[in-house]
Amino acid sequence: MEPQFRILGPLEVALGARPVALGGRKPRRLLAKLLLHAGETVSVDRLIEAVWEHDPPAGAEATLRSHIANLRRSLTASGLGALLITGSPGYRLQVAPELLDAVRFERLAVQGRAALDRADAPAAVHQLREALALWRGPVLEDLDAPRFAEAEAARLDELRLTALEARIDADLALGRHRELIAELEPLVDTHPFREHLWSRLMLALYRSGRQADALEALRTYRAHLDEELGLAPGQGLRDLETAILRHDPDLVGASGHDGSQPAPADHPPPGRGPAPPDALLDVVRRVPMVGRAAELDQLRRMWREVRAGARRIALISGEAGVGKTRLVAELAASTSDGAIVLVGRCEQAALIPYQPVTDALRGSPDAGDALDELPDAVRGRLEPLVDPHAGRPTVEILGTGDPELQRSALFDAVGQLVGRMASRAPVVLVVEEAEYIDQASSRLLRHLARNLPGQVLLLICFRDPPGNRHPPLLELLADLEGRGVADRLVLSPLAERDLEELVAVWTGEPAPTGFVHTLWSTTGGNPFYASEVVRELVDRGSLDHADDAGRVPRSVRDVLRDRLSTLSDPTQAIIGCAAVLGQEAALDLLVEVADRSVDDIVTGLEEALQAGWFVETGHPWETTYAFRHALMRQAVHSDLPAPERQRLHLRAADALEATGLRRPSDLAAAAGHLRAAGPFADRQRTASVSLRAAEASADLYAWDEAVGHAEAAVAILDRDGAPPERQGEAAVAAAELLRRSSLDYARSIDHLDAALGHYRVAGDEVAVATVRGHLGRLLSMHHSVMDIPTALEHFAAAESVLVDGEAAFGVRLGQALAALFGLRTEQGIAASQRAVELAEGMQRMDLVAMVRSTQASHWYHRGQLADAHVVLDEAWTTVQERRDPHLGWETVTAPALVNNVYLLDPATTEMWCRRALALPRLDTIGHAHRGVLDQLVYALAMMGRLDPVRDGVDQLPTDAVSRRLLLLQAGEWESVEASWERAASHDLEHGDLLNAALNAYWLGQVRWLLDRRDGALGSLRQALDINLGGPQVPGELMTRAELARYLAAEGDVDEASEHLARCDGILDAGEDWRGRGGHVELARGAVSAARGEHAIAEEAHGRAMAVFTSHHLPWWRCEALFWWAHWLDAAGQPERAGAKRRTAGQVYEELGARPRWRSRVAG
């Protein structure tokens, strides 16, 4: 006999008709918690919280084991003991889903609603009655509403009411309207704000011939709604009222009752369907919506695709008040098929990381349920975002690895959570007010969008303007629209005819003559402005003349000021305090900031609620109030006198600090309030909290917010004349955040320079040396700030003070890196070897792998190619073990560059780049990802694979090396010449000899193409001189080969022969120079032809062609054919020369080369 587990009412376990004795209260709470997560392992910590909530006794774990044993004995007595399984890190109840009444209820409810949607009312009634019969009372009624079940109980109760409403719809479809009246009347008393129930009561009364009673029911609901919330009934109910007054025949079916075919789920009849599961969406839906039929149809089509398993993204933009939120609310109300609706809002200058996503998840019981289903490690990362009681993530949870990796892991965890919710039901994720989105949230949404699970519709709403001027939003839009994965809906102001309909809906009658035109002219067709104007005039009873619309202030701020002035003084003060706290205000904080009694606050809030200023968001764990519209909060906040506003911000900070500032969001908010408090806040305190907020934001990889807090602290300490050590610490913190995030290297250097000055004043030698080490590494990292001589000076000063540990390792690695760009090969080899020794002494194989790329580059420079290949292969093994994208990028940099540029082996470069791109989360490290893409694009262009090149190049910065190569291949030689000339000059000025030599080499090539031969030879000789000073053997080889063929063409055979001989000497060392060997053979062919050694020239050109072909170098093949044809002409073999030119022309044609290239071989 199968057991039955019941939670829809008192907790019960039964075998047939016989109940199973479950023992005392605590074993029953344990069983309840395990049943809510049936089939999953629930950790000991979560079970302790379930049994004792937030007050566990000493030795709680041992006591828990005793209760588990008692529960196991109770189950074993009925033959069910095997269902309770012990497993790390806790316990699992292995119960088949169909044995739990809640699962059976949901399945039957879904089947019933599906039957109703396909017009099978009898089946719907049967299945829905069977589902509802499983309910014996509130969820876990005998356990007094345990906190651990609050979210699930609320979800199930909402499903019960939805199922009840659907069953009533089915009974109406079967003509049972008279019987339903007795059921509906007590239901509307119990659930006075469920508009659907009121609409069904009105319809049942009307069909029973009681039209007056139906209209009286609406009047009762309208009065109750106005008294309690200051709101009006929704559009659906007003449409039903109009239909009743008109005796609309659609209200009565052919058989005298409601038509048996309900409206499709996408188009619910008036009042049908639950209100949007978000308080603000619920409120805005009570405002009429007109003129948005096309946009709503588009969103509903997308939603149907999502329900079928697709993933869709929509960007909804328009000016403030144009109706973005209203449109989303209408769509949310259409999702009556068990969808999960998540709503999060951005806030201006909040500096709270991931605020919209955090708000969306914390406001959803489904998120909590899905979170409980995830692995502990993933749950640990998410709890600071989802659980309002969680503090900052601990080191044990987040680990101590690369911060970019940790941020990526957090982003992946959010994706897993959304995916888990989508596996239960289709998800609508709404991000409101995205014109204020922070950088961290923008990056998180970009990551989520790239990995969006099926059955998810992502809606991003933003005001535009100012959205088109907000960089984090622009980056998000560029990514989504650039990849073509998002639909854009731009909401325009309403036309005059739409406003006419809007006024009629508000007033119930046609507008006075001329009124709509004046209203349209005054408000510009903005539905929010227009609605506020009409609402105000209706309240005053003055909607009689056209001039009424013109007399209302054009600015909504003025409308809101008028409305605010009608409230009592205490309520106005409370609204001002709430505006200081933000878009949403928690009741406990509001009490502290307003400095009034709870009773006074509650009284004022009730008045504000009735006046339509707030909506109660209703989180189960705290009472919060949100402004009905962001414009309302902004208007109030800006109208507060500055001293009063600053004092209120200080109170807000005090109130937040009193809570302990355990959450990153609290730290960020407190820092913002202290800074907004201006002179009323202690500056040292403000700086300290700002630095703590920076650290907390960095822990969540919210780099922009972290930098904002840190730089604010730097400025405050500077103005306050703080001690130099304190200013130095803040400056280093800001600099490190800018470096780690790669947001702005120049600003990072500015902060380090300032820190250096502070520590020198303080006389702290170790701190000075540490900062100089940071400066040296920064000056060697990126061409935008590179200054190799200065970097080496910093390292030389630091190494005498920092002799061991990770700081010394950083100095040695920095020296090796600076020597790499400064072409000080032997110095770089010594520094990299010392860095390896320090890393090995610390047993840090990750640091060993990190230095290998730089070490290998120096060996390449010395011509030891095989040795370099070996250490890079060893480093890659470490990368594969650790799956570390940052380390992978460091390792790939050297072989990608060397194979592309020096060895002419783009296929091997592609292999290395594909390896790196296959690493998890490389795309989250912006500069690393772009660097790998740059080398990959270069390799693909060299191999003539132009289509994927064009796809990738748009993601690269304008100064990327591959962009210059593509310009060269596009025949824009003059532009490339100017670009390479500027680059070479910049590199020389900043001591970057490695890139100066490369750019001089490329400059020589393009000048030869432009027939500026003296300039070409001069650039190549400059490149050779730089390479010889390194030494930089690969650069020397390719520069001498190019000089040899150019000098041969100019008739200077002696110098050309000298360069060729040195090339042969390098090749004779036995290293594998791959495609570059073909370049040397091409030079040999040119020199031999100039000497008149035509047979040798013929063989050399043939070998060059073979090498270029085997290494996938079609552009070089054309170059070889061009030079071969040139020397065949000189040798008196025009027919063969013509054949070579035709072959080159065919290859250029296959490459899609521009006419400028093809003209080289035309004659």
C-alpha cells in the first residue's frame, strides 16, 4: 500500500485510512521541511533553522540527530523508515512526487485550467474540484505557519485561489450562475481585493436577472478600494460595468448562460486572471491603457514562443511616463498559466550591486524554492543576493581565486537559479528603470542574456532619454542588439485620438469640446502626465471647459506638489523621509529617519497609501513601501531644503549602521547616505564606510560601484586633511580596484602617484616600495599608459626593499614584463627565472604558470623556440587543471603572437586562441577576451577566411593590430601607413621597443607597396637596429629577409646578400621557423635572380610557394607569385611570368581582394 504525505492542511502521513504517528512537534517540523524539499538533501544547518528558527540551543546539531532518530523510528513503525536517508551534508526524504498532495494538486490544477482553455468546461470542473478537494486547511496548519514554509505556503495558496477562480469560470460556462452567487458573496468578503472574484459575482448576478445588484456589487468594491488603497477598479471591471449597462449580448450565451468557450489565455475577459504578482505592476494596471495594442500583441506573441520553450528578450524604451510599466503590467496579467513573474528596479546613484536582480529574486517565493534545490556551493554564492538575512559572502563560500573568476561564478549561479525556476514554469524577468542601471547589474544581465535558459522572457524597460546617455545601459544595449538577440519596442507619446479614449475611460463620458486637444498640447501625449492631469481635475470636479486642461501645470512636479499639499503635515514629512531612503523604504528605517512613533508613521503611511503615493510591496520578511512612480520620489527629494535633506540622509545612515551593516547593499546605502549628508556627517566616518562599501562591492565583482565608493573616500580624506598613511591606504585601494577591473589604468596610476607621495611624507619605506612595485607593473601592462624606462626605475627601487614573498614575486614578474617590452632579453630571462624560483618557494604553481608566458617570450627573443614551446605546454597543463581563464589568457598571449607574427603559422595561433576561448568565463575578462580575439582575427585574416573575420572585428578596439591588417588587405594603404607611423613613434617615446620594431617593420612593408622605397628601407633598417639591441632574433630574421628582397630589387646585391647570409645563419641553428622559412626562401629567390642565378631563384620561389601553401598563407602565396613573375620577366620569360600573374589574380579573386591588390599582378 502506497503511503500518502499531506501538507495541504495539518501535516499527515497515512497508509490507506490509517494515519502514521509522527511524534512530537520538532520531529513534525523536521518532516515538514524534508517534504517541502522531497528528494533533495537538506543540510543540517537548514534543518536546525527549521526546527528552532533563529534561536537554536547549544549543541543543536546533536539534539537534531536525536529528533531525526525519533522521526526515523516513527516512520519505521509503519514500514517507511527506508525513505529517510542520511547523506552529506544532511538528510533526504526519498518520496515519489505523486505521493505528496501538493504535487497532485498542482498537476490537477494545471490539467483543469488546460481543459478550460480548450473549452472543455465539464472536464475542467471535474479536475479542478478534485484538486481543490485535496485542501484540508492552510498549509501545515498544525505547525502554526513555520517561517521556513512561508514562501511555499503563499505560493500554494495563490495557486489554490487561482484554481478556485478557474473552477468558478468553468461553472459559469456550464450555466451554474445562480448556484455560484451563494459561494461568491462570502468569497469577496474574505478576499476583498481579488478583482476576478468581484467580476464573477457581478456576472453571476447579471445572468440571474439581478442587474441592479451586479452594479451595486461594483459600487461596493469601488468604495472599498478607494477607502483602503485610494485606487480605482481595473479596466476589466469597468469594461464589464459598461457591458452590463448596455445589456451587451456577449454577456449571455445562446443557451442563456455564459458562452462555453472562454477567451484564450492571451486575451483574458474583463477581470479574469490574477493580478500581476508585483505590487507596483498591480497598481499601474489600474490605470487605463490605450494606444498600445500593437506593442501588446508583439509581447504576447513573444510570450507564446517562450511558453513553447523559446528564450526571448525585449527592450522597451520611451520617455518618462510614456507607459512602459503599464504595458509590462498588462502582459504580466496575461500570464495566467502558472508563470513566474520577477520584477526588479534600478535606482539612481544607488551604488548597490545587482540591485534590480536582487530585488526581483528577493520578492519571489519561487526564487527561494529554486534556491533550495541548488547545490550548496551555488546556494552559498547566491544567498547574499536572494536571502535578506544573509551577510556578505565569506571567503569559504567565494574562495580566494581570481576576482574575475569569482564574479563569473556568481553570474553562472544566477543563471542556474533562473534556469531552475524556468524548469518549473515559464519566467518573465522584468528590469524596470534601467536608465539607472549600475555597471555590475549591466554585466550580470549581459551574461544572463548570453546564457538565457529556455522558457524565459527578459524585459528591460528604460527611459530614453536619459538612457541614451548612461554608459552601463548603452553597453548592455550594444551587446544585446549587436548580437541580434533582442526586439526593441520604442513607445511614442499617444496620438490625440488615443487621449480622447483615455479621458473617456477616466471620466465615463466624452470629454468637453476642445479639452482633449488642449490636454494633448499641454502634456505632449504623455499618458502618465495626461492621466495625472485628468485625475487631478476629476478630483476637483472642474473638467468642464477646454481651458481646464491648460490651467493644470505642465510639469508633473507641479501636479505632485499640489497633491502633496493636500496631505497632513506629518504625512508630508514622512513622504519626504521615504524619498531620502530611496525608491522603496522599509518601515523600520522609516521610523528611525522620521523620528516619530510607529503609530504616527503607520497613520501617515495609511494617508499616503490612500492618496496614491505609495504601494505596500509586502515582502513576507519586512514591511516596505514603494513610491508608485519614480518621478514622484525624485520630485519630493529635490524639493526638500538642502539642510533638511542632508540631516535626513545622516539619520538614514545612522539607522542602517545600527543594523550592523552585514549586507553589501546596506553598506553601499549607508555610504551613499553619509556622503549625501554633506557637512552634517563626520568625514572620517564617511570615508571608512565608503571604503568598506568598496570592498563589499568588489567581493561581488561590482567594479564600477566599488571604484565609486573608493574614489569618494579618497576625495573626502583629501578635503579633510587626513593623516598621510590614511590617505595612502585609500588611494592604493582605489588604484587596485581600477587595475583589477581594467576600468582605467591612467586613473589607477594617478592614485598610486598620490599614494607614493603620502607614504613618503609618512616615512614608510615598505609602503613606498610596495606602491612603486604596483606602479612599475601598471606602466608595463597596457600601451595606453606604458612607460618602460620609468617602470624599470620603480622596480629597481622596490627590489632592494621587497626581497621575498608575493610582493617580491610581483616585482620580479614586473621586471620580466618590462624587459620584454623594453627588449632587454638577458635581463628579462634573469628576472623571470627569479620569479619562478620565488613562486616555487611558495609552492604556488599558478604563479609559476603565470610567469611562464613572459619567460617563454624571452626565450623566443633569444631564438630558443623549442625551449619556449616546452614551457608553454607545461603552463597550459596547469591552465587545464585549474580552468582559470585569466591564467589561460596569460599563457596564450606569447604563442599566439609569436606564431602569428614571427613564425607565420596562423593555424597554430588559431589553435591556441580556440583553446583560450573554450575556457569558462573568458568573456567576462574584457581586456583578455579582446586580446585573444585580436590574435584570432589576425590569424583568420592571414589565412584568407574573411567572413568570420568581419564578424569578430567589430568587437575589437580601434587600435587593435588585426584592424590595421584588415585595412591593409582592404587596400587602404595610406591610412595604414599613417596609423603605423603614429604607433611606432608612440612606442619609441614610451620605451616599448618590442612593438616599435614590429610597427616599423609593417610601416616598411606598406611604404614599399606605396612605392616609397627609400622610406621603406629606412623603416626596416630602424626595425633591424631595435631588434639587434635586444637581441630579438625572430624580429631580426623577418626584417633581414624583407630587406634582402627589397635591396635586391633596388640592385644592391651585396647588402642584400649579407642579410640573406645572416638569415641562413639563424636557420642553421636547427629551430623550426615554420612559415617564416618561406619568407627567407622568397628573399633567396630575389637575391639569386638579381645575381643572375635563375635556376637557384626558380627553386627558391618554388620552395617558398610550398611553405606558404602548407601553412595556409594565401596572401603570401600571391606575394611569392608576384615576385616570381617579376624575375621571370627580367629573365626574358614573359609567358611564364604571365601564368604566375594569372594564378596570383585567381587567388586574389578567391580572397575577395580589392582592385588595388589585383592591379599589382594585372600587367
